[in-house]
Amino acid sequence: MTSLQSHPLHTIGVVSLLVAASVEFVARGPVRIEHSQSWNDFISPYIQSRVWIHGEDPYRSENLVRFWPAGTTMPDFVRRESADNRLVELRGIPSPYPPTSFVLFAPLALLPWKAALWIWIGVSVVAIAAMLLAVASVARIGLCTLPGFWFLALCLGLAPLHTGLATANPAIVGVALAAVSLWFADRGQNAISGLLIAGSICLKPPIGVCFLFFYLVGRRWKIVATACGVSALIGLVAVGRMSGVPWFSSYEAVTKYMFAVGSIDDFTTANPIWFQMVNLQGPVFVITHDAEMAKLTALIVGIALLIAWTGLKLSPTRGVGDLLAVSALSVVSLVPGYHRLYDASLLILPIAWALSFKKEIVSAKTFLTISLILPFLIPGAVLLSQISDRLRIGQQTLFGRWWKAIVIGHETWCLLLLGLLLLYEMSGSGLYKTSDSEAH
């Protein structure tokens, strides 16, 4: 434990980092979308929502081609690959977004493509700003203080946020809605918090359900009831619009193709970009060469972590603060199931927790937490994979296998270690006891 003083050089250094992170955020986030206006992660839900509005099946590739936005050049491969499901396998579209998301995207789907895209980018940027303000407030971090500068610099430097913005992926807004719900819950505005959780569930179920479970274990019944009720209502609207359409079988087929061996969401090395996922199955498969073993290992680890978290959260003697608890759950939730890099935007929560202590204290837990998050400030897995290709490090050798599993898959291991660290802190036997500032 050392003293943190506002030394002028320290302040100048942190402000410089904040400026650099802000420039990087803009350059690697919104600016990059300029080069991918006709092909990004928003194009699929946008078109699928247009199909849904017309009461047709949004999970059929043929409909994706039929409803392609006018005035926008369709890439040659779209029509070519839509005939035999390769569009799903190689590109991930049409995407298996839940029908509820189409209800939320419907207002944008009524607009021309470019207008809808830039409005969505604007919504995403505003959502990130709201998320940072909300989480800093919950953590009692003043943004104009030294810890506040650190918080903003680390968050704006997160590669998952950059990737999410650059690809216009809806996950960023899904994470932001869930994070902002913490601010309203912290102030007892449970109905609004529940509405935000419902929005997160409808856009990105794995993220929204994670926060719903947090409130469920925390016995925040009004939040849970509101979130479930609103989600169910939106679900009825979504399914009702497709009445008489065999959309569910199409949804199952799309999901099957996307996770098939060698497809875009396959965690095995048959998928050349397997390392862009942060769940545990990928590195375990590289070690074992057994897909079923990788699934089972991730499932067992995930269940064990979830049971441990639930027990610690329910323990009447622990007094675990909400910020620590939700940080631990968010990180733990990324380990067992499918999650791509942009879902790791949830790391803003442990960053806030680590910086939420009294400013004169720099503890070991702060250092360890931030250290395990630092690898996410660069797109390390992509860079390491390119280095591996240049050096021709093959997986068939023992060195190559462990290089891929440990070095290229380092982000997954960092998340696992971070989850264990946060659970250790929740146990009350951590490096330091929970501070008064996070007991609310």
C-alpha cells in the first residue's frame, strides 16, 4: 500500500494518457466506421428488422438479399453466398439476434441505410458516455479528480469499445443499458432500472440476463419484475408480427450454421479468427484438441464460478458491495459461453471498482486488477496471431500449441484470473477489506 499524491508531474502524465486514449478512441472507433459503411455488424439487424416489419422471416438469407437497402451497393459475395448458407457460416448474417431486438431496431429500419447507420453510431457514442458517467457515479469517482482521469483514460483505451464502435455492433449499447441501470438502481429508481435491463435483454440476452441475475440474487424484486414483464411484452409483439411464419426453424438453422466447425463463431482452430472470442473453450481446445472436452471444461468452470459468486453474494456475513459483486459477475459471465471481444466492454466495472477506494490508497488489489485489464488496451490477440503467421509458428509442434493456447489466448486467461481475484475479494479474505465507499 502506497500513498497517491496529486504531484504535478503525476497529474500531467495522467492527463496526457487521457488525451492519448481519447484520440485513440475516436480514431479506432467512430472514424473506422467510415471505411465500412456498406458492411458492418449493424447491416444484418437493420435489414432483418425491415424484413420483420413486413411480417416475413428475418432469418432467411434470401430475404436478406431481397430487402437489401436501396442506394447501397451489395457486395458480390452476398448474393453468391446466400444460396447455400455460406453467408451465415463465413459472414455471420443473417445473425441470430432475438426477435425482440427487431422491435427496438424498427424505428431505425424505417430510415434510409446511411441515416440509420450514423444515428446508430451517435446512439452508441452517447450510450458509452452515459455508461462512463453512470459507473463513475456509482463508484463515487469524481471525473475531475486524479482517479477520474485514470478511470476515463483506461476506459476510453479499451480495445473492446473501439472494436464495438468500429463494427457498429449492438453489444455496446446492450452493455451500456445494463451499466446505466446500476445508477438508477443505486438511487432507488427501480422501474427505470428494470426498463433498461429489459432493453439490454432484448438487444443482447447474455449481457442483460447476467445483470438480471445480479438483481435477482440481490432481491431487487421490482427491477426483476419490470425487466421480465417488459421483455415478455416486447417478445409478444415480436413473435406476433411473424405469426404464421416458420421463423423459429430458420433461427435454429442460422444458429447451427454459425457455430458449425470452421464457421465464424466456431471456437476451434478450424475457424481462422477463433481468438477473437474471449470465452474459455478456444484456448482449452487448442490444448486438448477435443471440442467436447473444451465445452465440458468451460461449462464446469463457469458453473463453479457462478455457484461461488452466488454463495458469496448471499452470505449475510460478507457485506459485499454492489460494485464489487456486479464486477465479479460480469467478468465471470464472460468465461463459460460464447462472447466476442466487444463484450469485454464490461471491464469498465472492475476498472471503476479498482479506482473507487480513497484516493490516498493504492492497494495491491488495485494494481492486480488493472494489470489484468491492461492487455485489453490493445487488440493483442489479433496482433499476436499476425506475428504467429509471419513467424510460421505451427500448432502441430508442442511450442506452437502452447503459444496459441497461452499467448494468443491470453485475454481469456486474464479474464479467468480477474474473475478469481474478484471472487477472492468478495470472500472477505482479500488483500484488503471492502472499503466504506463501496458498501452502498
